[in-house]
Amino acid sequence: MANVHEFDVVVVGAGGSGLMAGLYASRGAKTAVISKLYPTRSHTGAAQGGISAAFGNTEEDHPEWHTYDSVKGSDYLGDQDAIEFMCNEAIDAVLELEHMGLPFDRTPEGRILQRNFGGHTNNVTGKPVRRACHAADRTGHMILQTLYQQCLKNKVNFFDEYQVLDFLVVNGKAAGVVAVELATGELHTFHAKAVIFATGGHGRVFEVTSNAYAYTGDGAAILLRRGLPLEDMEFFQFHPTGIYKLGILITEGVRGEGGVLVNGKGERFMPKYAPNVKDLASRDVVSRAIYTEIREGRGVNGQNYVYLDSRPESIIKYAAEDGRTNSDGSPYTITAEELLKKLPDIVDFNRVYLGIDPMTQMMPIQPTAHYTMGGIPTNKFGEVVIDDKNTVFPGLYAAGECACVSVHGANRLGTNSLLDLIVFGKHAGLRAAEYARQADFQKLPDDPTAEARAQFDGLRSGSGKENVFDISREMKKVMFEDVGIYRNEKGMKSAIEKIAEWKERFKHVRITDTGRVFNTELLNAWELGNMLEISDVIAECALNRKESRGGHSREDFQKRDDVNWLKHTLAWKKNGKIEIGYKPVVITKYQPKERVY
Amino acid sequence: MQVTLKVFRYNPDVDKKWHYETYNLDVEETERILDLLELVKGHYDGSLSFRRSCAHGVCGSDAMRINGRNMLACKTLVRDVGDKITVEPLLGLKVMKDLIVDMEPFFDNYKKVLPYFINDSPLPADGKERLQSPEERARFDDTTKCILCAACTTSCPSFWGSDDYLGPAALVTAHRFIFDSRDEAASERLKIISETSGVARCHTVYNCTMACPRDIQITKAIGELKMATLTGKVD
Amino acid sequence: MVLKRNVSLASALRYKGQGPMLTYILHRIGGVGMAVFVTVHILASFVGGKAGIFANSIYESWLFQIFIFFCVLFHAINGLRITISDLWPKLIQHQREAIWVEWAVFLPIYGIAVYIIIRAALGG
Amino acid sequence: MTTTKSRNLPLAKRGINFEMIMWIFTRLSALAMYALILFAIIGALIMGARTQMNMADVLRWGFMPNLSHVQNTNVPDIAPWSTPFWRAVGSLLLLVATAHGVHGLVVICDDYIVTPRGRQIVRFISIVFMIAMIVIGLYVVWTL
Ligand SMILES: Cc1cc2nc3c(=O)[nH]c(=O)nc-3n(C[C@H](O)[C@H](O)[C@H](O)COP(=O)(O)OP(=O)(O)OC[C@H]3O[C@@H](n4cnc5c(N)ncnc54)[C@H](O)[C@@H]3O)c2cc1C
Ligand code: HEM
Ligand code: SF4
Ligand code: F3S
Ligand code: FES
């Protein structure tokens, strides 16, 4: 057979989690990393603020505090064993990155510098704690580069610009994946003992998003089609500070360095919503606060945005009000120069896209769709599990944003995602290699590429009366408005109906490009298919969950309901319908209580 | 506002030769060139192909020639370039389709400079981080910003001459490691970049520095490398 | 399947580099111009005779003088700028200014020279 | 604090090659040419060029302090201009300029000719050419 490649382990996706998995798997097994983008184009490179680890380099901190903050941040939906595991591994994980050469910013003593981030606190005083290790405001970029470089050093096999279309299951075990080589349009079969999915999120289903074009939920959709469940898909994080209209992210690090949110009347409003940590409350809280301000008519000029104020004089003023101090106890101050050094890219984005200088002007911001908390259910070793009893699917692994361990529960804390990539990417890689050593190759089906081909043929043979971009634009708008920050039954029901309509219309799109080489039109259409699939799951799960928790806020059920809903959602696609089931939350040390920031 | 967008088109499956296609569009002046390309792809000609991902200048997918100069389509707004816009693929690499070029020679050059941290000495006894002062860290900060978009390398006349010239992006990467106080392979890298296809091919044309969307002072970095190959001083 | 590397001389020259790209092109032209001139000049004085006189007649023509003086002057001034910034890479930050200074030095000198050459040509 | 180890790489470790030697030679020879030209011009002025030569001739002499460049001027006595000293200065300039110029041509060729064999041929031709030019040049300088 032409175009069949054989590897012990195949990693799909070359972002932070995929590379970490590839690096570790390749040490014990013959490994290939397949990515639809060049690895360095993965969205991990966009992460700005930092990666958390309770080093306590500048002030007291402990992994237990980190664990508690994450549990609380997750609105008690995170699995506490996994969270504890991640937070304990954090220190070694970050050190390992440093040993791989990652250029973290430094303290005067030469140690890794840390900054404040939303939801990370000193558990005794309740004040923010510096836990986010960073390299200026391009931490993700440095992680991605460093890991890619280490993979090159370790001679990992890369298949760049190969888009995975299908996952092969034989005898209930992983058998490999099918991918299209973008440059030639040819289909390739990757025959493997173990497959690791690390395909990132699906934020592109929303109109205003900080996510890349590539964030179309391919991995999750592929597995859903193959009958596997997705977990907690109703939980999507809206980051409070995206550039108005564009959605480009302004890192929480800006508030970490002392920036504050200001409404149209010029008032700082966060103290009303989070009296203790104010602007550094966790993201769901801040996003909702901004939305509430806007709804109550306190947006800027009656528009849908508020201001983020990072002018040094404002920072100093508010820091004095808050009694914020440096680690040596002196009052907190900052100069424009220091700010520029700490947040160069943020300053750059403002200059380029808005034509404003954040040192002298305020930034217009609005909440932006940011992070997929839900995804492919896994245990803390990255093994994909397929039911409420955590039954492992042999040979299948997932890590990173596409996976749901779940360490983020209903709301992820800033900086915990990069940590998630490193910790669970590593364990998925290790486990996959270990599995591959004792498992055999499954025999490939006679025509492994059949399913993928059928999907393409379908797109090529439509009637052509519908346009991919129109459907996509409508979908994004409706998803953002009706299944966005605030949700209610009416909106979601109508969204679900519309999704069904779009799916119908989607059958009638046709691809005008008949070529093979870089047929991006075909692939974009295929990706839209995935997004429709995912939107459907998100909306169904959200409609189903009758409470408000973390990133899921319902106007018709405003309270958290631990009696009925302290459980994970699992969603399957069966005979064209979505079926919903549940899985218990693992609770070890921390009993749910009300969240106050 | 009304703009005319002229786009280089070449589809190897149907075209023998490349040509330009012109589109008249009604757009906002704050839109990105990338938005214009998406618009064309969505409503005029779905076969138009280009790479993109992050849409805000951090992934390096969409470097192309806009009005004769290398830029990122997602970091260039209509108001930056006016109402007559010409978009062409990067120079010095093979065009595979429309605005997509073959990046392999570019990445091959990148891989030549040992683009990874090398330090085989034992870790600090406490098992913690290798210490580095803020000054030492600042020394190579500028060159850590590179997103491998290739805007620089493909703007360099020496690279146009032949793609065996390592090119500014690879040299930027070499700089990032050579000037990192924790790295131990500076000598090997200096040897590599002082070969015929290395720094000596740089004639300080500055196109690279002016093309870099990350504002890296590339020519300065290459200048520092040149002196380092001669003097061995890498402080 | 794919187009060849797409750098024709025309597309290379159409690239909108700025001041420094122009100085680079002129520096090259200047360097090669001088190298050719010096070669021919030396050979001519060596061979002498008819060929020598013919060569002489070319480079004593005012047009050629305008050209070669351009080569010499530009290459020398630009070469000095390059040498300085190469030996002290830190100065590269002041690149833009350096190029302005360079033109400010070059243009008046060259202008006067051209004026003298043309006047001499017309006068003689 | 960090143990700031010396970041000075010994020559033995990093090595140095022809390319970079020639690179620095190009810069240094450029400076040397400036020095020699200035020296020649100052010399000319001392020898009375201010009144006896026009600017173009002074420059010509500056760029190559060679007898042929004073022959057509108003200089009354050309003996001081043709001393072995000036011939030596001329020779030096010739050497430096030819090496600089020929290597410059090699650099340009290197930009476009990339096969090792092609580059070998270029280098071979350039060496032959350079030696020829130097020999002929020296002959002209010393016999005129
Ligand atoms: C703007 C922004 C800022 C952020 N800042 C922070 C922060 O400060 N701290 C923090 O902890 N987190 C942050 N995050 C979140 C975090 O960066 C992401 O969650 C994380 O990088 C996801 O990594 P990943 O490895 O899962 O996926 P990615 O890095 O996105 O990689 C996905 C990979 O999968 C590949 N792929 C996808 N589909 C296919 C397919 N069909 N076939 C083949 N390959 C495929 C892609 O090519 C890519 O290589 C931020 C996110 C954004 C958007
Ligand atoms: C004061 C006199 C001179 C100075 C300051 C000078 C300076 C320089 C410098 C710095 C370079 C390197 C350019 C680069 O690598 O980008 C160079 C290149 C060159 N020089 Fe000169 N030079 C001078 C005289 C000459 C002469 C007399 C000749 C001819 C015989 C010459 C021929 C060349 C050539 C052919 C190149 C290569 C051009 C290129 O690489 O673009 N130069 N010169
Ligand atoms: S140095 Fe700048 S222009 Fe060159 S590849 Fe890196 S980011 Fe792009
Ligand atoms: S454009 Fe090229 S010649 Fe040098 S300064 Fe930049 S690498
Ligand atoms: S799309 Fe990422 S840099 Fe332009």
C-alpha cells in the first residue's frame, strides 16, 4: 500500500503538549509527530502570561496552595487527585523547561522571576501571590520554541503540514490515523500502536475569540465521530480582556502588574465583585463583571466595551489604594520603561491594531472566547477514558487543551494551561511509549482511508448552493451571543435549531477548488464540519446543565447546584443524536463551598 | 473604503504560468490584509490559498510581500498601506500555490545552526534552575522573539542569490544561543556560522531588520556575531 | 509542479528595501566598476600603444569620469560607514542617521565634482 | 549571585577560517586605503601640489601615487615624485587595493555560485588574476 507509515507512537499535534509527548515518547519508542501547521505555528506560541509553579522564589508559596486555588478556580468541578498531581509536578516541570534552556525572566539572585495572576493567592492572607513564571509576555512562545528545539535535538520524526482526518480503531484498540499531506493532497495512513491527540481547542466556534484559525476542534470531532465521548463541553472560558472587536488577547499579566478595569464612567468596578483580590479574581468572575457593567449601561460610550487601564500613574495610584507592596514591603511602583520591558508584545498589539499607546491611553477591551475546559476525557496519565467508570481505551491518549483530565473543571486559572501541557503531555508520552513496548500492531483495515475519502468526496460533490463562509460566520455569531458568557434556555434552544439547519445547509456546500496541492478551501470546509459538530455538543451540554458554575453562567439558573450538578458531563454522538451521561467528580481534600474572591 | 487588491495567483493543478488577479473590495481601513484575503477566499474565489493561524502576528504563518515589502498579512492594516494593495509570495523560495511557498530550505538552514540549548554539565547541586542574572538574560532577549516567519531571510539579497546562505533567521537563532550565558556550544556554532554560507554573506543590507515583524535588531545581532567569530568575545 | 525560486533580477530590484538596500546596490556597482577600471587602467599603461590610447580615450571621456568618480566616492564613503558599524556593532542602532550623514557628505562633494568635470568638458 | 564564568572563547576552540579572515581584511584594508590615500595627498600638498596641480590631479595621485598621474600636470620637477619611497607607497596601495578588489569580486561570485566546485574555480581564477595584476601593476609602477 502506498503512503503507509509505521510508528510505535503517533502524536497528532505539535503544540506544547504534542511536542512534550513526542519528546518523551521518542525516548522509548519509534515516534512521529504529525501537525497541520509547522510546529512553531501552533497556538501555544500565542500564550503570553506565564506558567504557574509554587516555587516561592520571591514570597512564601506551597503546592498545596496552588492545588486549593485551582480547585476553587475550577468551581469545584476539577478532579482533585489530578489537580494535586499537577500542582505537585509543577515545580519539577518548570525546572525541566529551564534545564532545556527556556529563557525565563530572572530575579536579581538569578532565579526564575514570577508574577501575579488571577486566582492565585496566598491561602493564609487571601492576597495575590506571585506564582506565574514567565519570559516577558511571550512565555508560550518560548515554551513552544524550546520544546521544538529539543525535539530537533532528539531527532523526533516530524510530519509538518499533514492534517489528520480520521482515527483508526481495530478490535476496540487504537490502530493509527489517516492524514492528508497538504502539499500534495495525498492521503497517508499512519499505522501505530499508540496514538496521542494533542490538537488544541475549538475557540473558533465563537465570533470574538483569542484563538487561532486552526482552533477548529479537529481532534475532538474526529473522536466523537468514532463514537468516543467528550467531557464537560459546556464549559468554555471567556477571557475578560480581549481587544475590542478583534478578540486579540491582552494577558492577565497586565492586571498582574497592577492594571485595573475601568467602566464608562471612569470607575474601577472590580472591588464591587471581588473585594479581596479585585482585578485579579478568576476569569469567569471578571468576565461576568464586565458584562454586567456593560448590560447596566456602564460600558464606554454605551458600547460593548470597558477600559483596561495600565498607565503607570494609575497603577501606582490604585496599588497605593490597595496597599500593595513589593516583596520587601516597600510600596509598589512601576515606570513606563519597566512596564514596556515586562509587556512588550501587549504594547505592540495596541500600537498595531488600535493605534494607541497603553502607557498614556486606556485599552478598549471586551471578553473574548479563550479556552476549552472540556474535551477528550482522560485520566491523569493522559489515557483516554470512555465512560463513567474511567475505562481506558487501549492505545489512545490525549493531552493539552483538547483533553479534559479534568484539572480545570468549570473554569481554568490563568497559567494552569501551560502547566497542563507540560505535565500531562509528558505523562501521555511516557505511557504511550510504555504501552507500545508491550502491545502489538493491530492489523489495518483493508481500506484505511475510506472514511476520510468519503468525507472529502461528500464536500466535493455538494450542490454548491451554500457558502462555507456564510455558514461559518452565522454560526460564530449565534454561538457567541446565545451560548456565550450568559446563557438561557431560549437562546440555547434556538441555537440548537440553527445548528441543525446549518448542518443541513452544510451538505450543500461545494468546493470550487478541484486541485490537490494546498487545497485549503477543502480543508476549511472540513474544519467547519468539525466546528458544527462541536457547537452542537457545546449547546446541548450547556442546555442540559441547569445551574451556573464557573464558565457556564445561566440566567435562568443563577446558582451553583452541588446537590444535582456536582458531576462531569459526558456526551456521545449516537445515530446522529447527542446522548448525555455523567461521571462523578473526584473530591479528596477540599469540600465545595461558596467561592468568594 | 474602496480598495483594489491585486493578488499573485498560481495553481499548479490548472495553471501553467502565474498571473495576477485583481479584486475590488469595500473594507474598513482598520481591517488586516489577512481579513481581505479571507474575504476574497470566502466570496470571490475559494481556491485562493495562503497560510495563516494566529491572526495577530505571533505564529509567523503569513509572511508575504505586500506592496513590494515583506510583512505579516495579519499585522498590516489597510490604513498602513493605502487603497492599492498588491500581495505576492515571498521571494527566494519556490511558490507551491498562490501565496504559499516551500519553507523547507528555510527550515533546513535553521536546523544547521544547532538550534537547541546545549549544556552537558551537571545540573546545580540543589536540582534547581541554572542561575542567570537579569543582565545576562537581557543580553539575548531580542533574539528570543523570533517566530520563524521567514520575512527576514526572504528579503535578503544574499539569500535571493542562493538559498545556501544561512540567512538572517538562522543567524538570529544562533545569536540567541551563543549569547545565552547558560549554553555551552557557542564555539561549535561560531564555527558553523563562519563558513562560507554564514555571516560573511551578510552585506548589511538591512532589509531583514526592516522586514522583521517582531522588531528584532537583526543586522545588529549579525554584526555582533561577526565580531564574535573574530574575537571570541560573547559577553 | 512548483514554480522555480522566484527571484528574477527584476523582482529583486522591485523589492522595496529602503536606504540601505540602495546603498548596497550602489556599493556593489561602485566596487565592480572600480575593479574593472583599475584592471583596464593597469593593463592599458602596461600594453601601451594603440590599445592603450584607445582605453585612455574611453576613461578620459567626461561621461566615464562622472561614472568612475561616482564609483570611487560612493564606495569609499559607504565603505567607511560599513567598516565603522561592522567594527562597533553597537553603532548599528544609529543606522538611519548614518545613512543620512553619508548622503549629506556624498552629494555635495559629488555635485561639485560633476560640475567641475562638465565644465572642463564643455570648456575643453 | 551567578558565577559569571568568562565568556571568552579561546581561538583553539572556536577556530577561525578564511572567510572571516578575509571579512576583517576587507574592513582593515579599507581603512588602510583611507590612510594611504590621505598620506599620499598630504605628501603631494607638501611637495607643492597646492599651486602646481588641480584638484582632480591631486586626487588621482592620491588614489595611486604613480608617476603617470603627475606627468600631465604643471609640476616643474618630477624627480621628488618618483622616488623609491613613493613607488613603495604606490606598490603598497596596489597590493592592498588588488587584494581588496579581487576578494570583493570573489564575494560577489560566492553569492551566486554555490557548488563547491564552482567556488573552487572562482577562487582559482581570482588568485591567478590577482597575481597577474599585481605583477603587471608592480612592473608599471617601478619601470615608468
Ligand atoms: C492568546 C492566548 C494566550 C494564552 N495565555 C496563556 C497563559 O499565559 N498561560 C497559560 O497557561 N495558558 C495560556 N493560554 C492557553 C494555552 O496557551 C493553550 O491552551 C495551549 O497552548 C494549548 O496547547 P496545545 O498543545 O493543547 O495545543 P496547540 O499548541 O494549539 O497545538 C495544537 C496542535 O495540533 C495541531 N493540529 C490540530 N488539528 C490537527 C489535525 N487535524 N491534524 C494534525 N494536526 C492538528 C496543530 O497543528 C498544532 O500543532 C493562552 C491561550 C491563548 C489563545
Ligand atoms: C577607500 C577605499 C575603499 C573602501 C573604504 C572600501 C570599502 C569596502 C568595504 C567595507 C567592502 C565590504 C562590503 C561588504 O562586504 O558589504 C568593500 C567591498 C568591495 N570593494 Fe571596496 N573599498 C575601497 C576601495 C575599493 C577599491 C579601490 C576597489 C577596487 C579595486 C574595491 C572593490 C570592492 C569590491 C569589488 C567589493 C565587493 C562588493 C560587494 O561585496 O558588494 N574597493 N569595499
Ligand atoms: S527574525 Fe524576525 S523576520 Fe526573521 S524569521 Fe524571526 S521573526 Fe521573522
Ligand atoms: S538583509 Fe541580508 S545582507 Fe545582512 S543585514 Fe540582513 S542579512
Ligand atoms: S497568522 Fe500568525 S503571524 Fe499572521
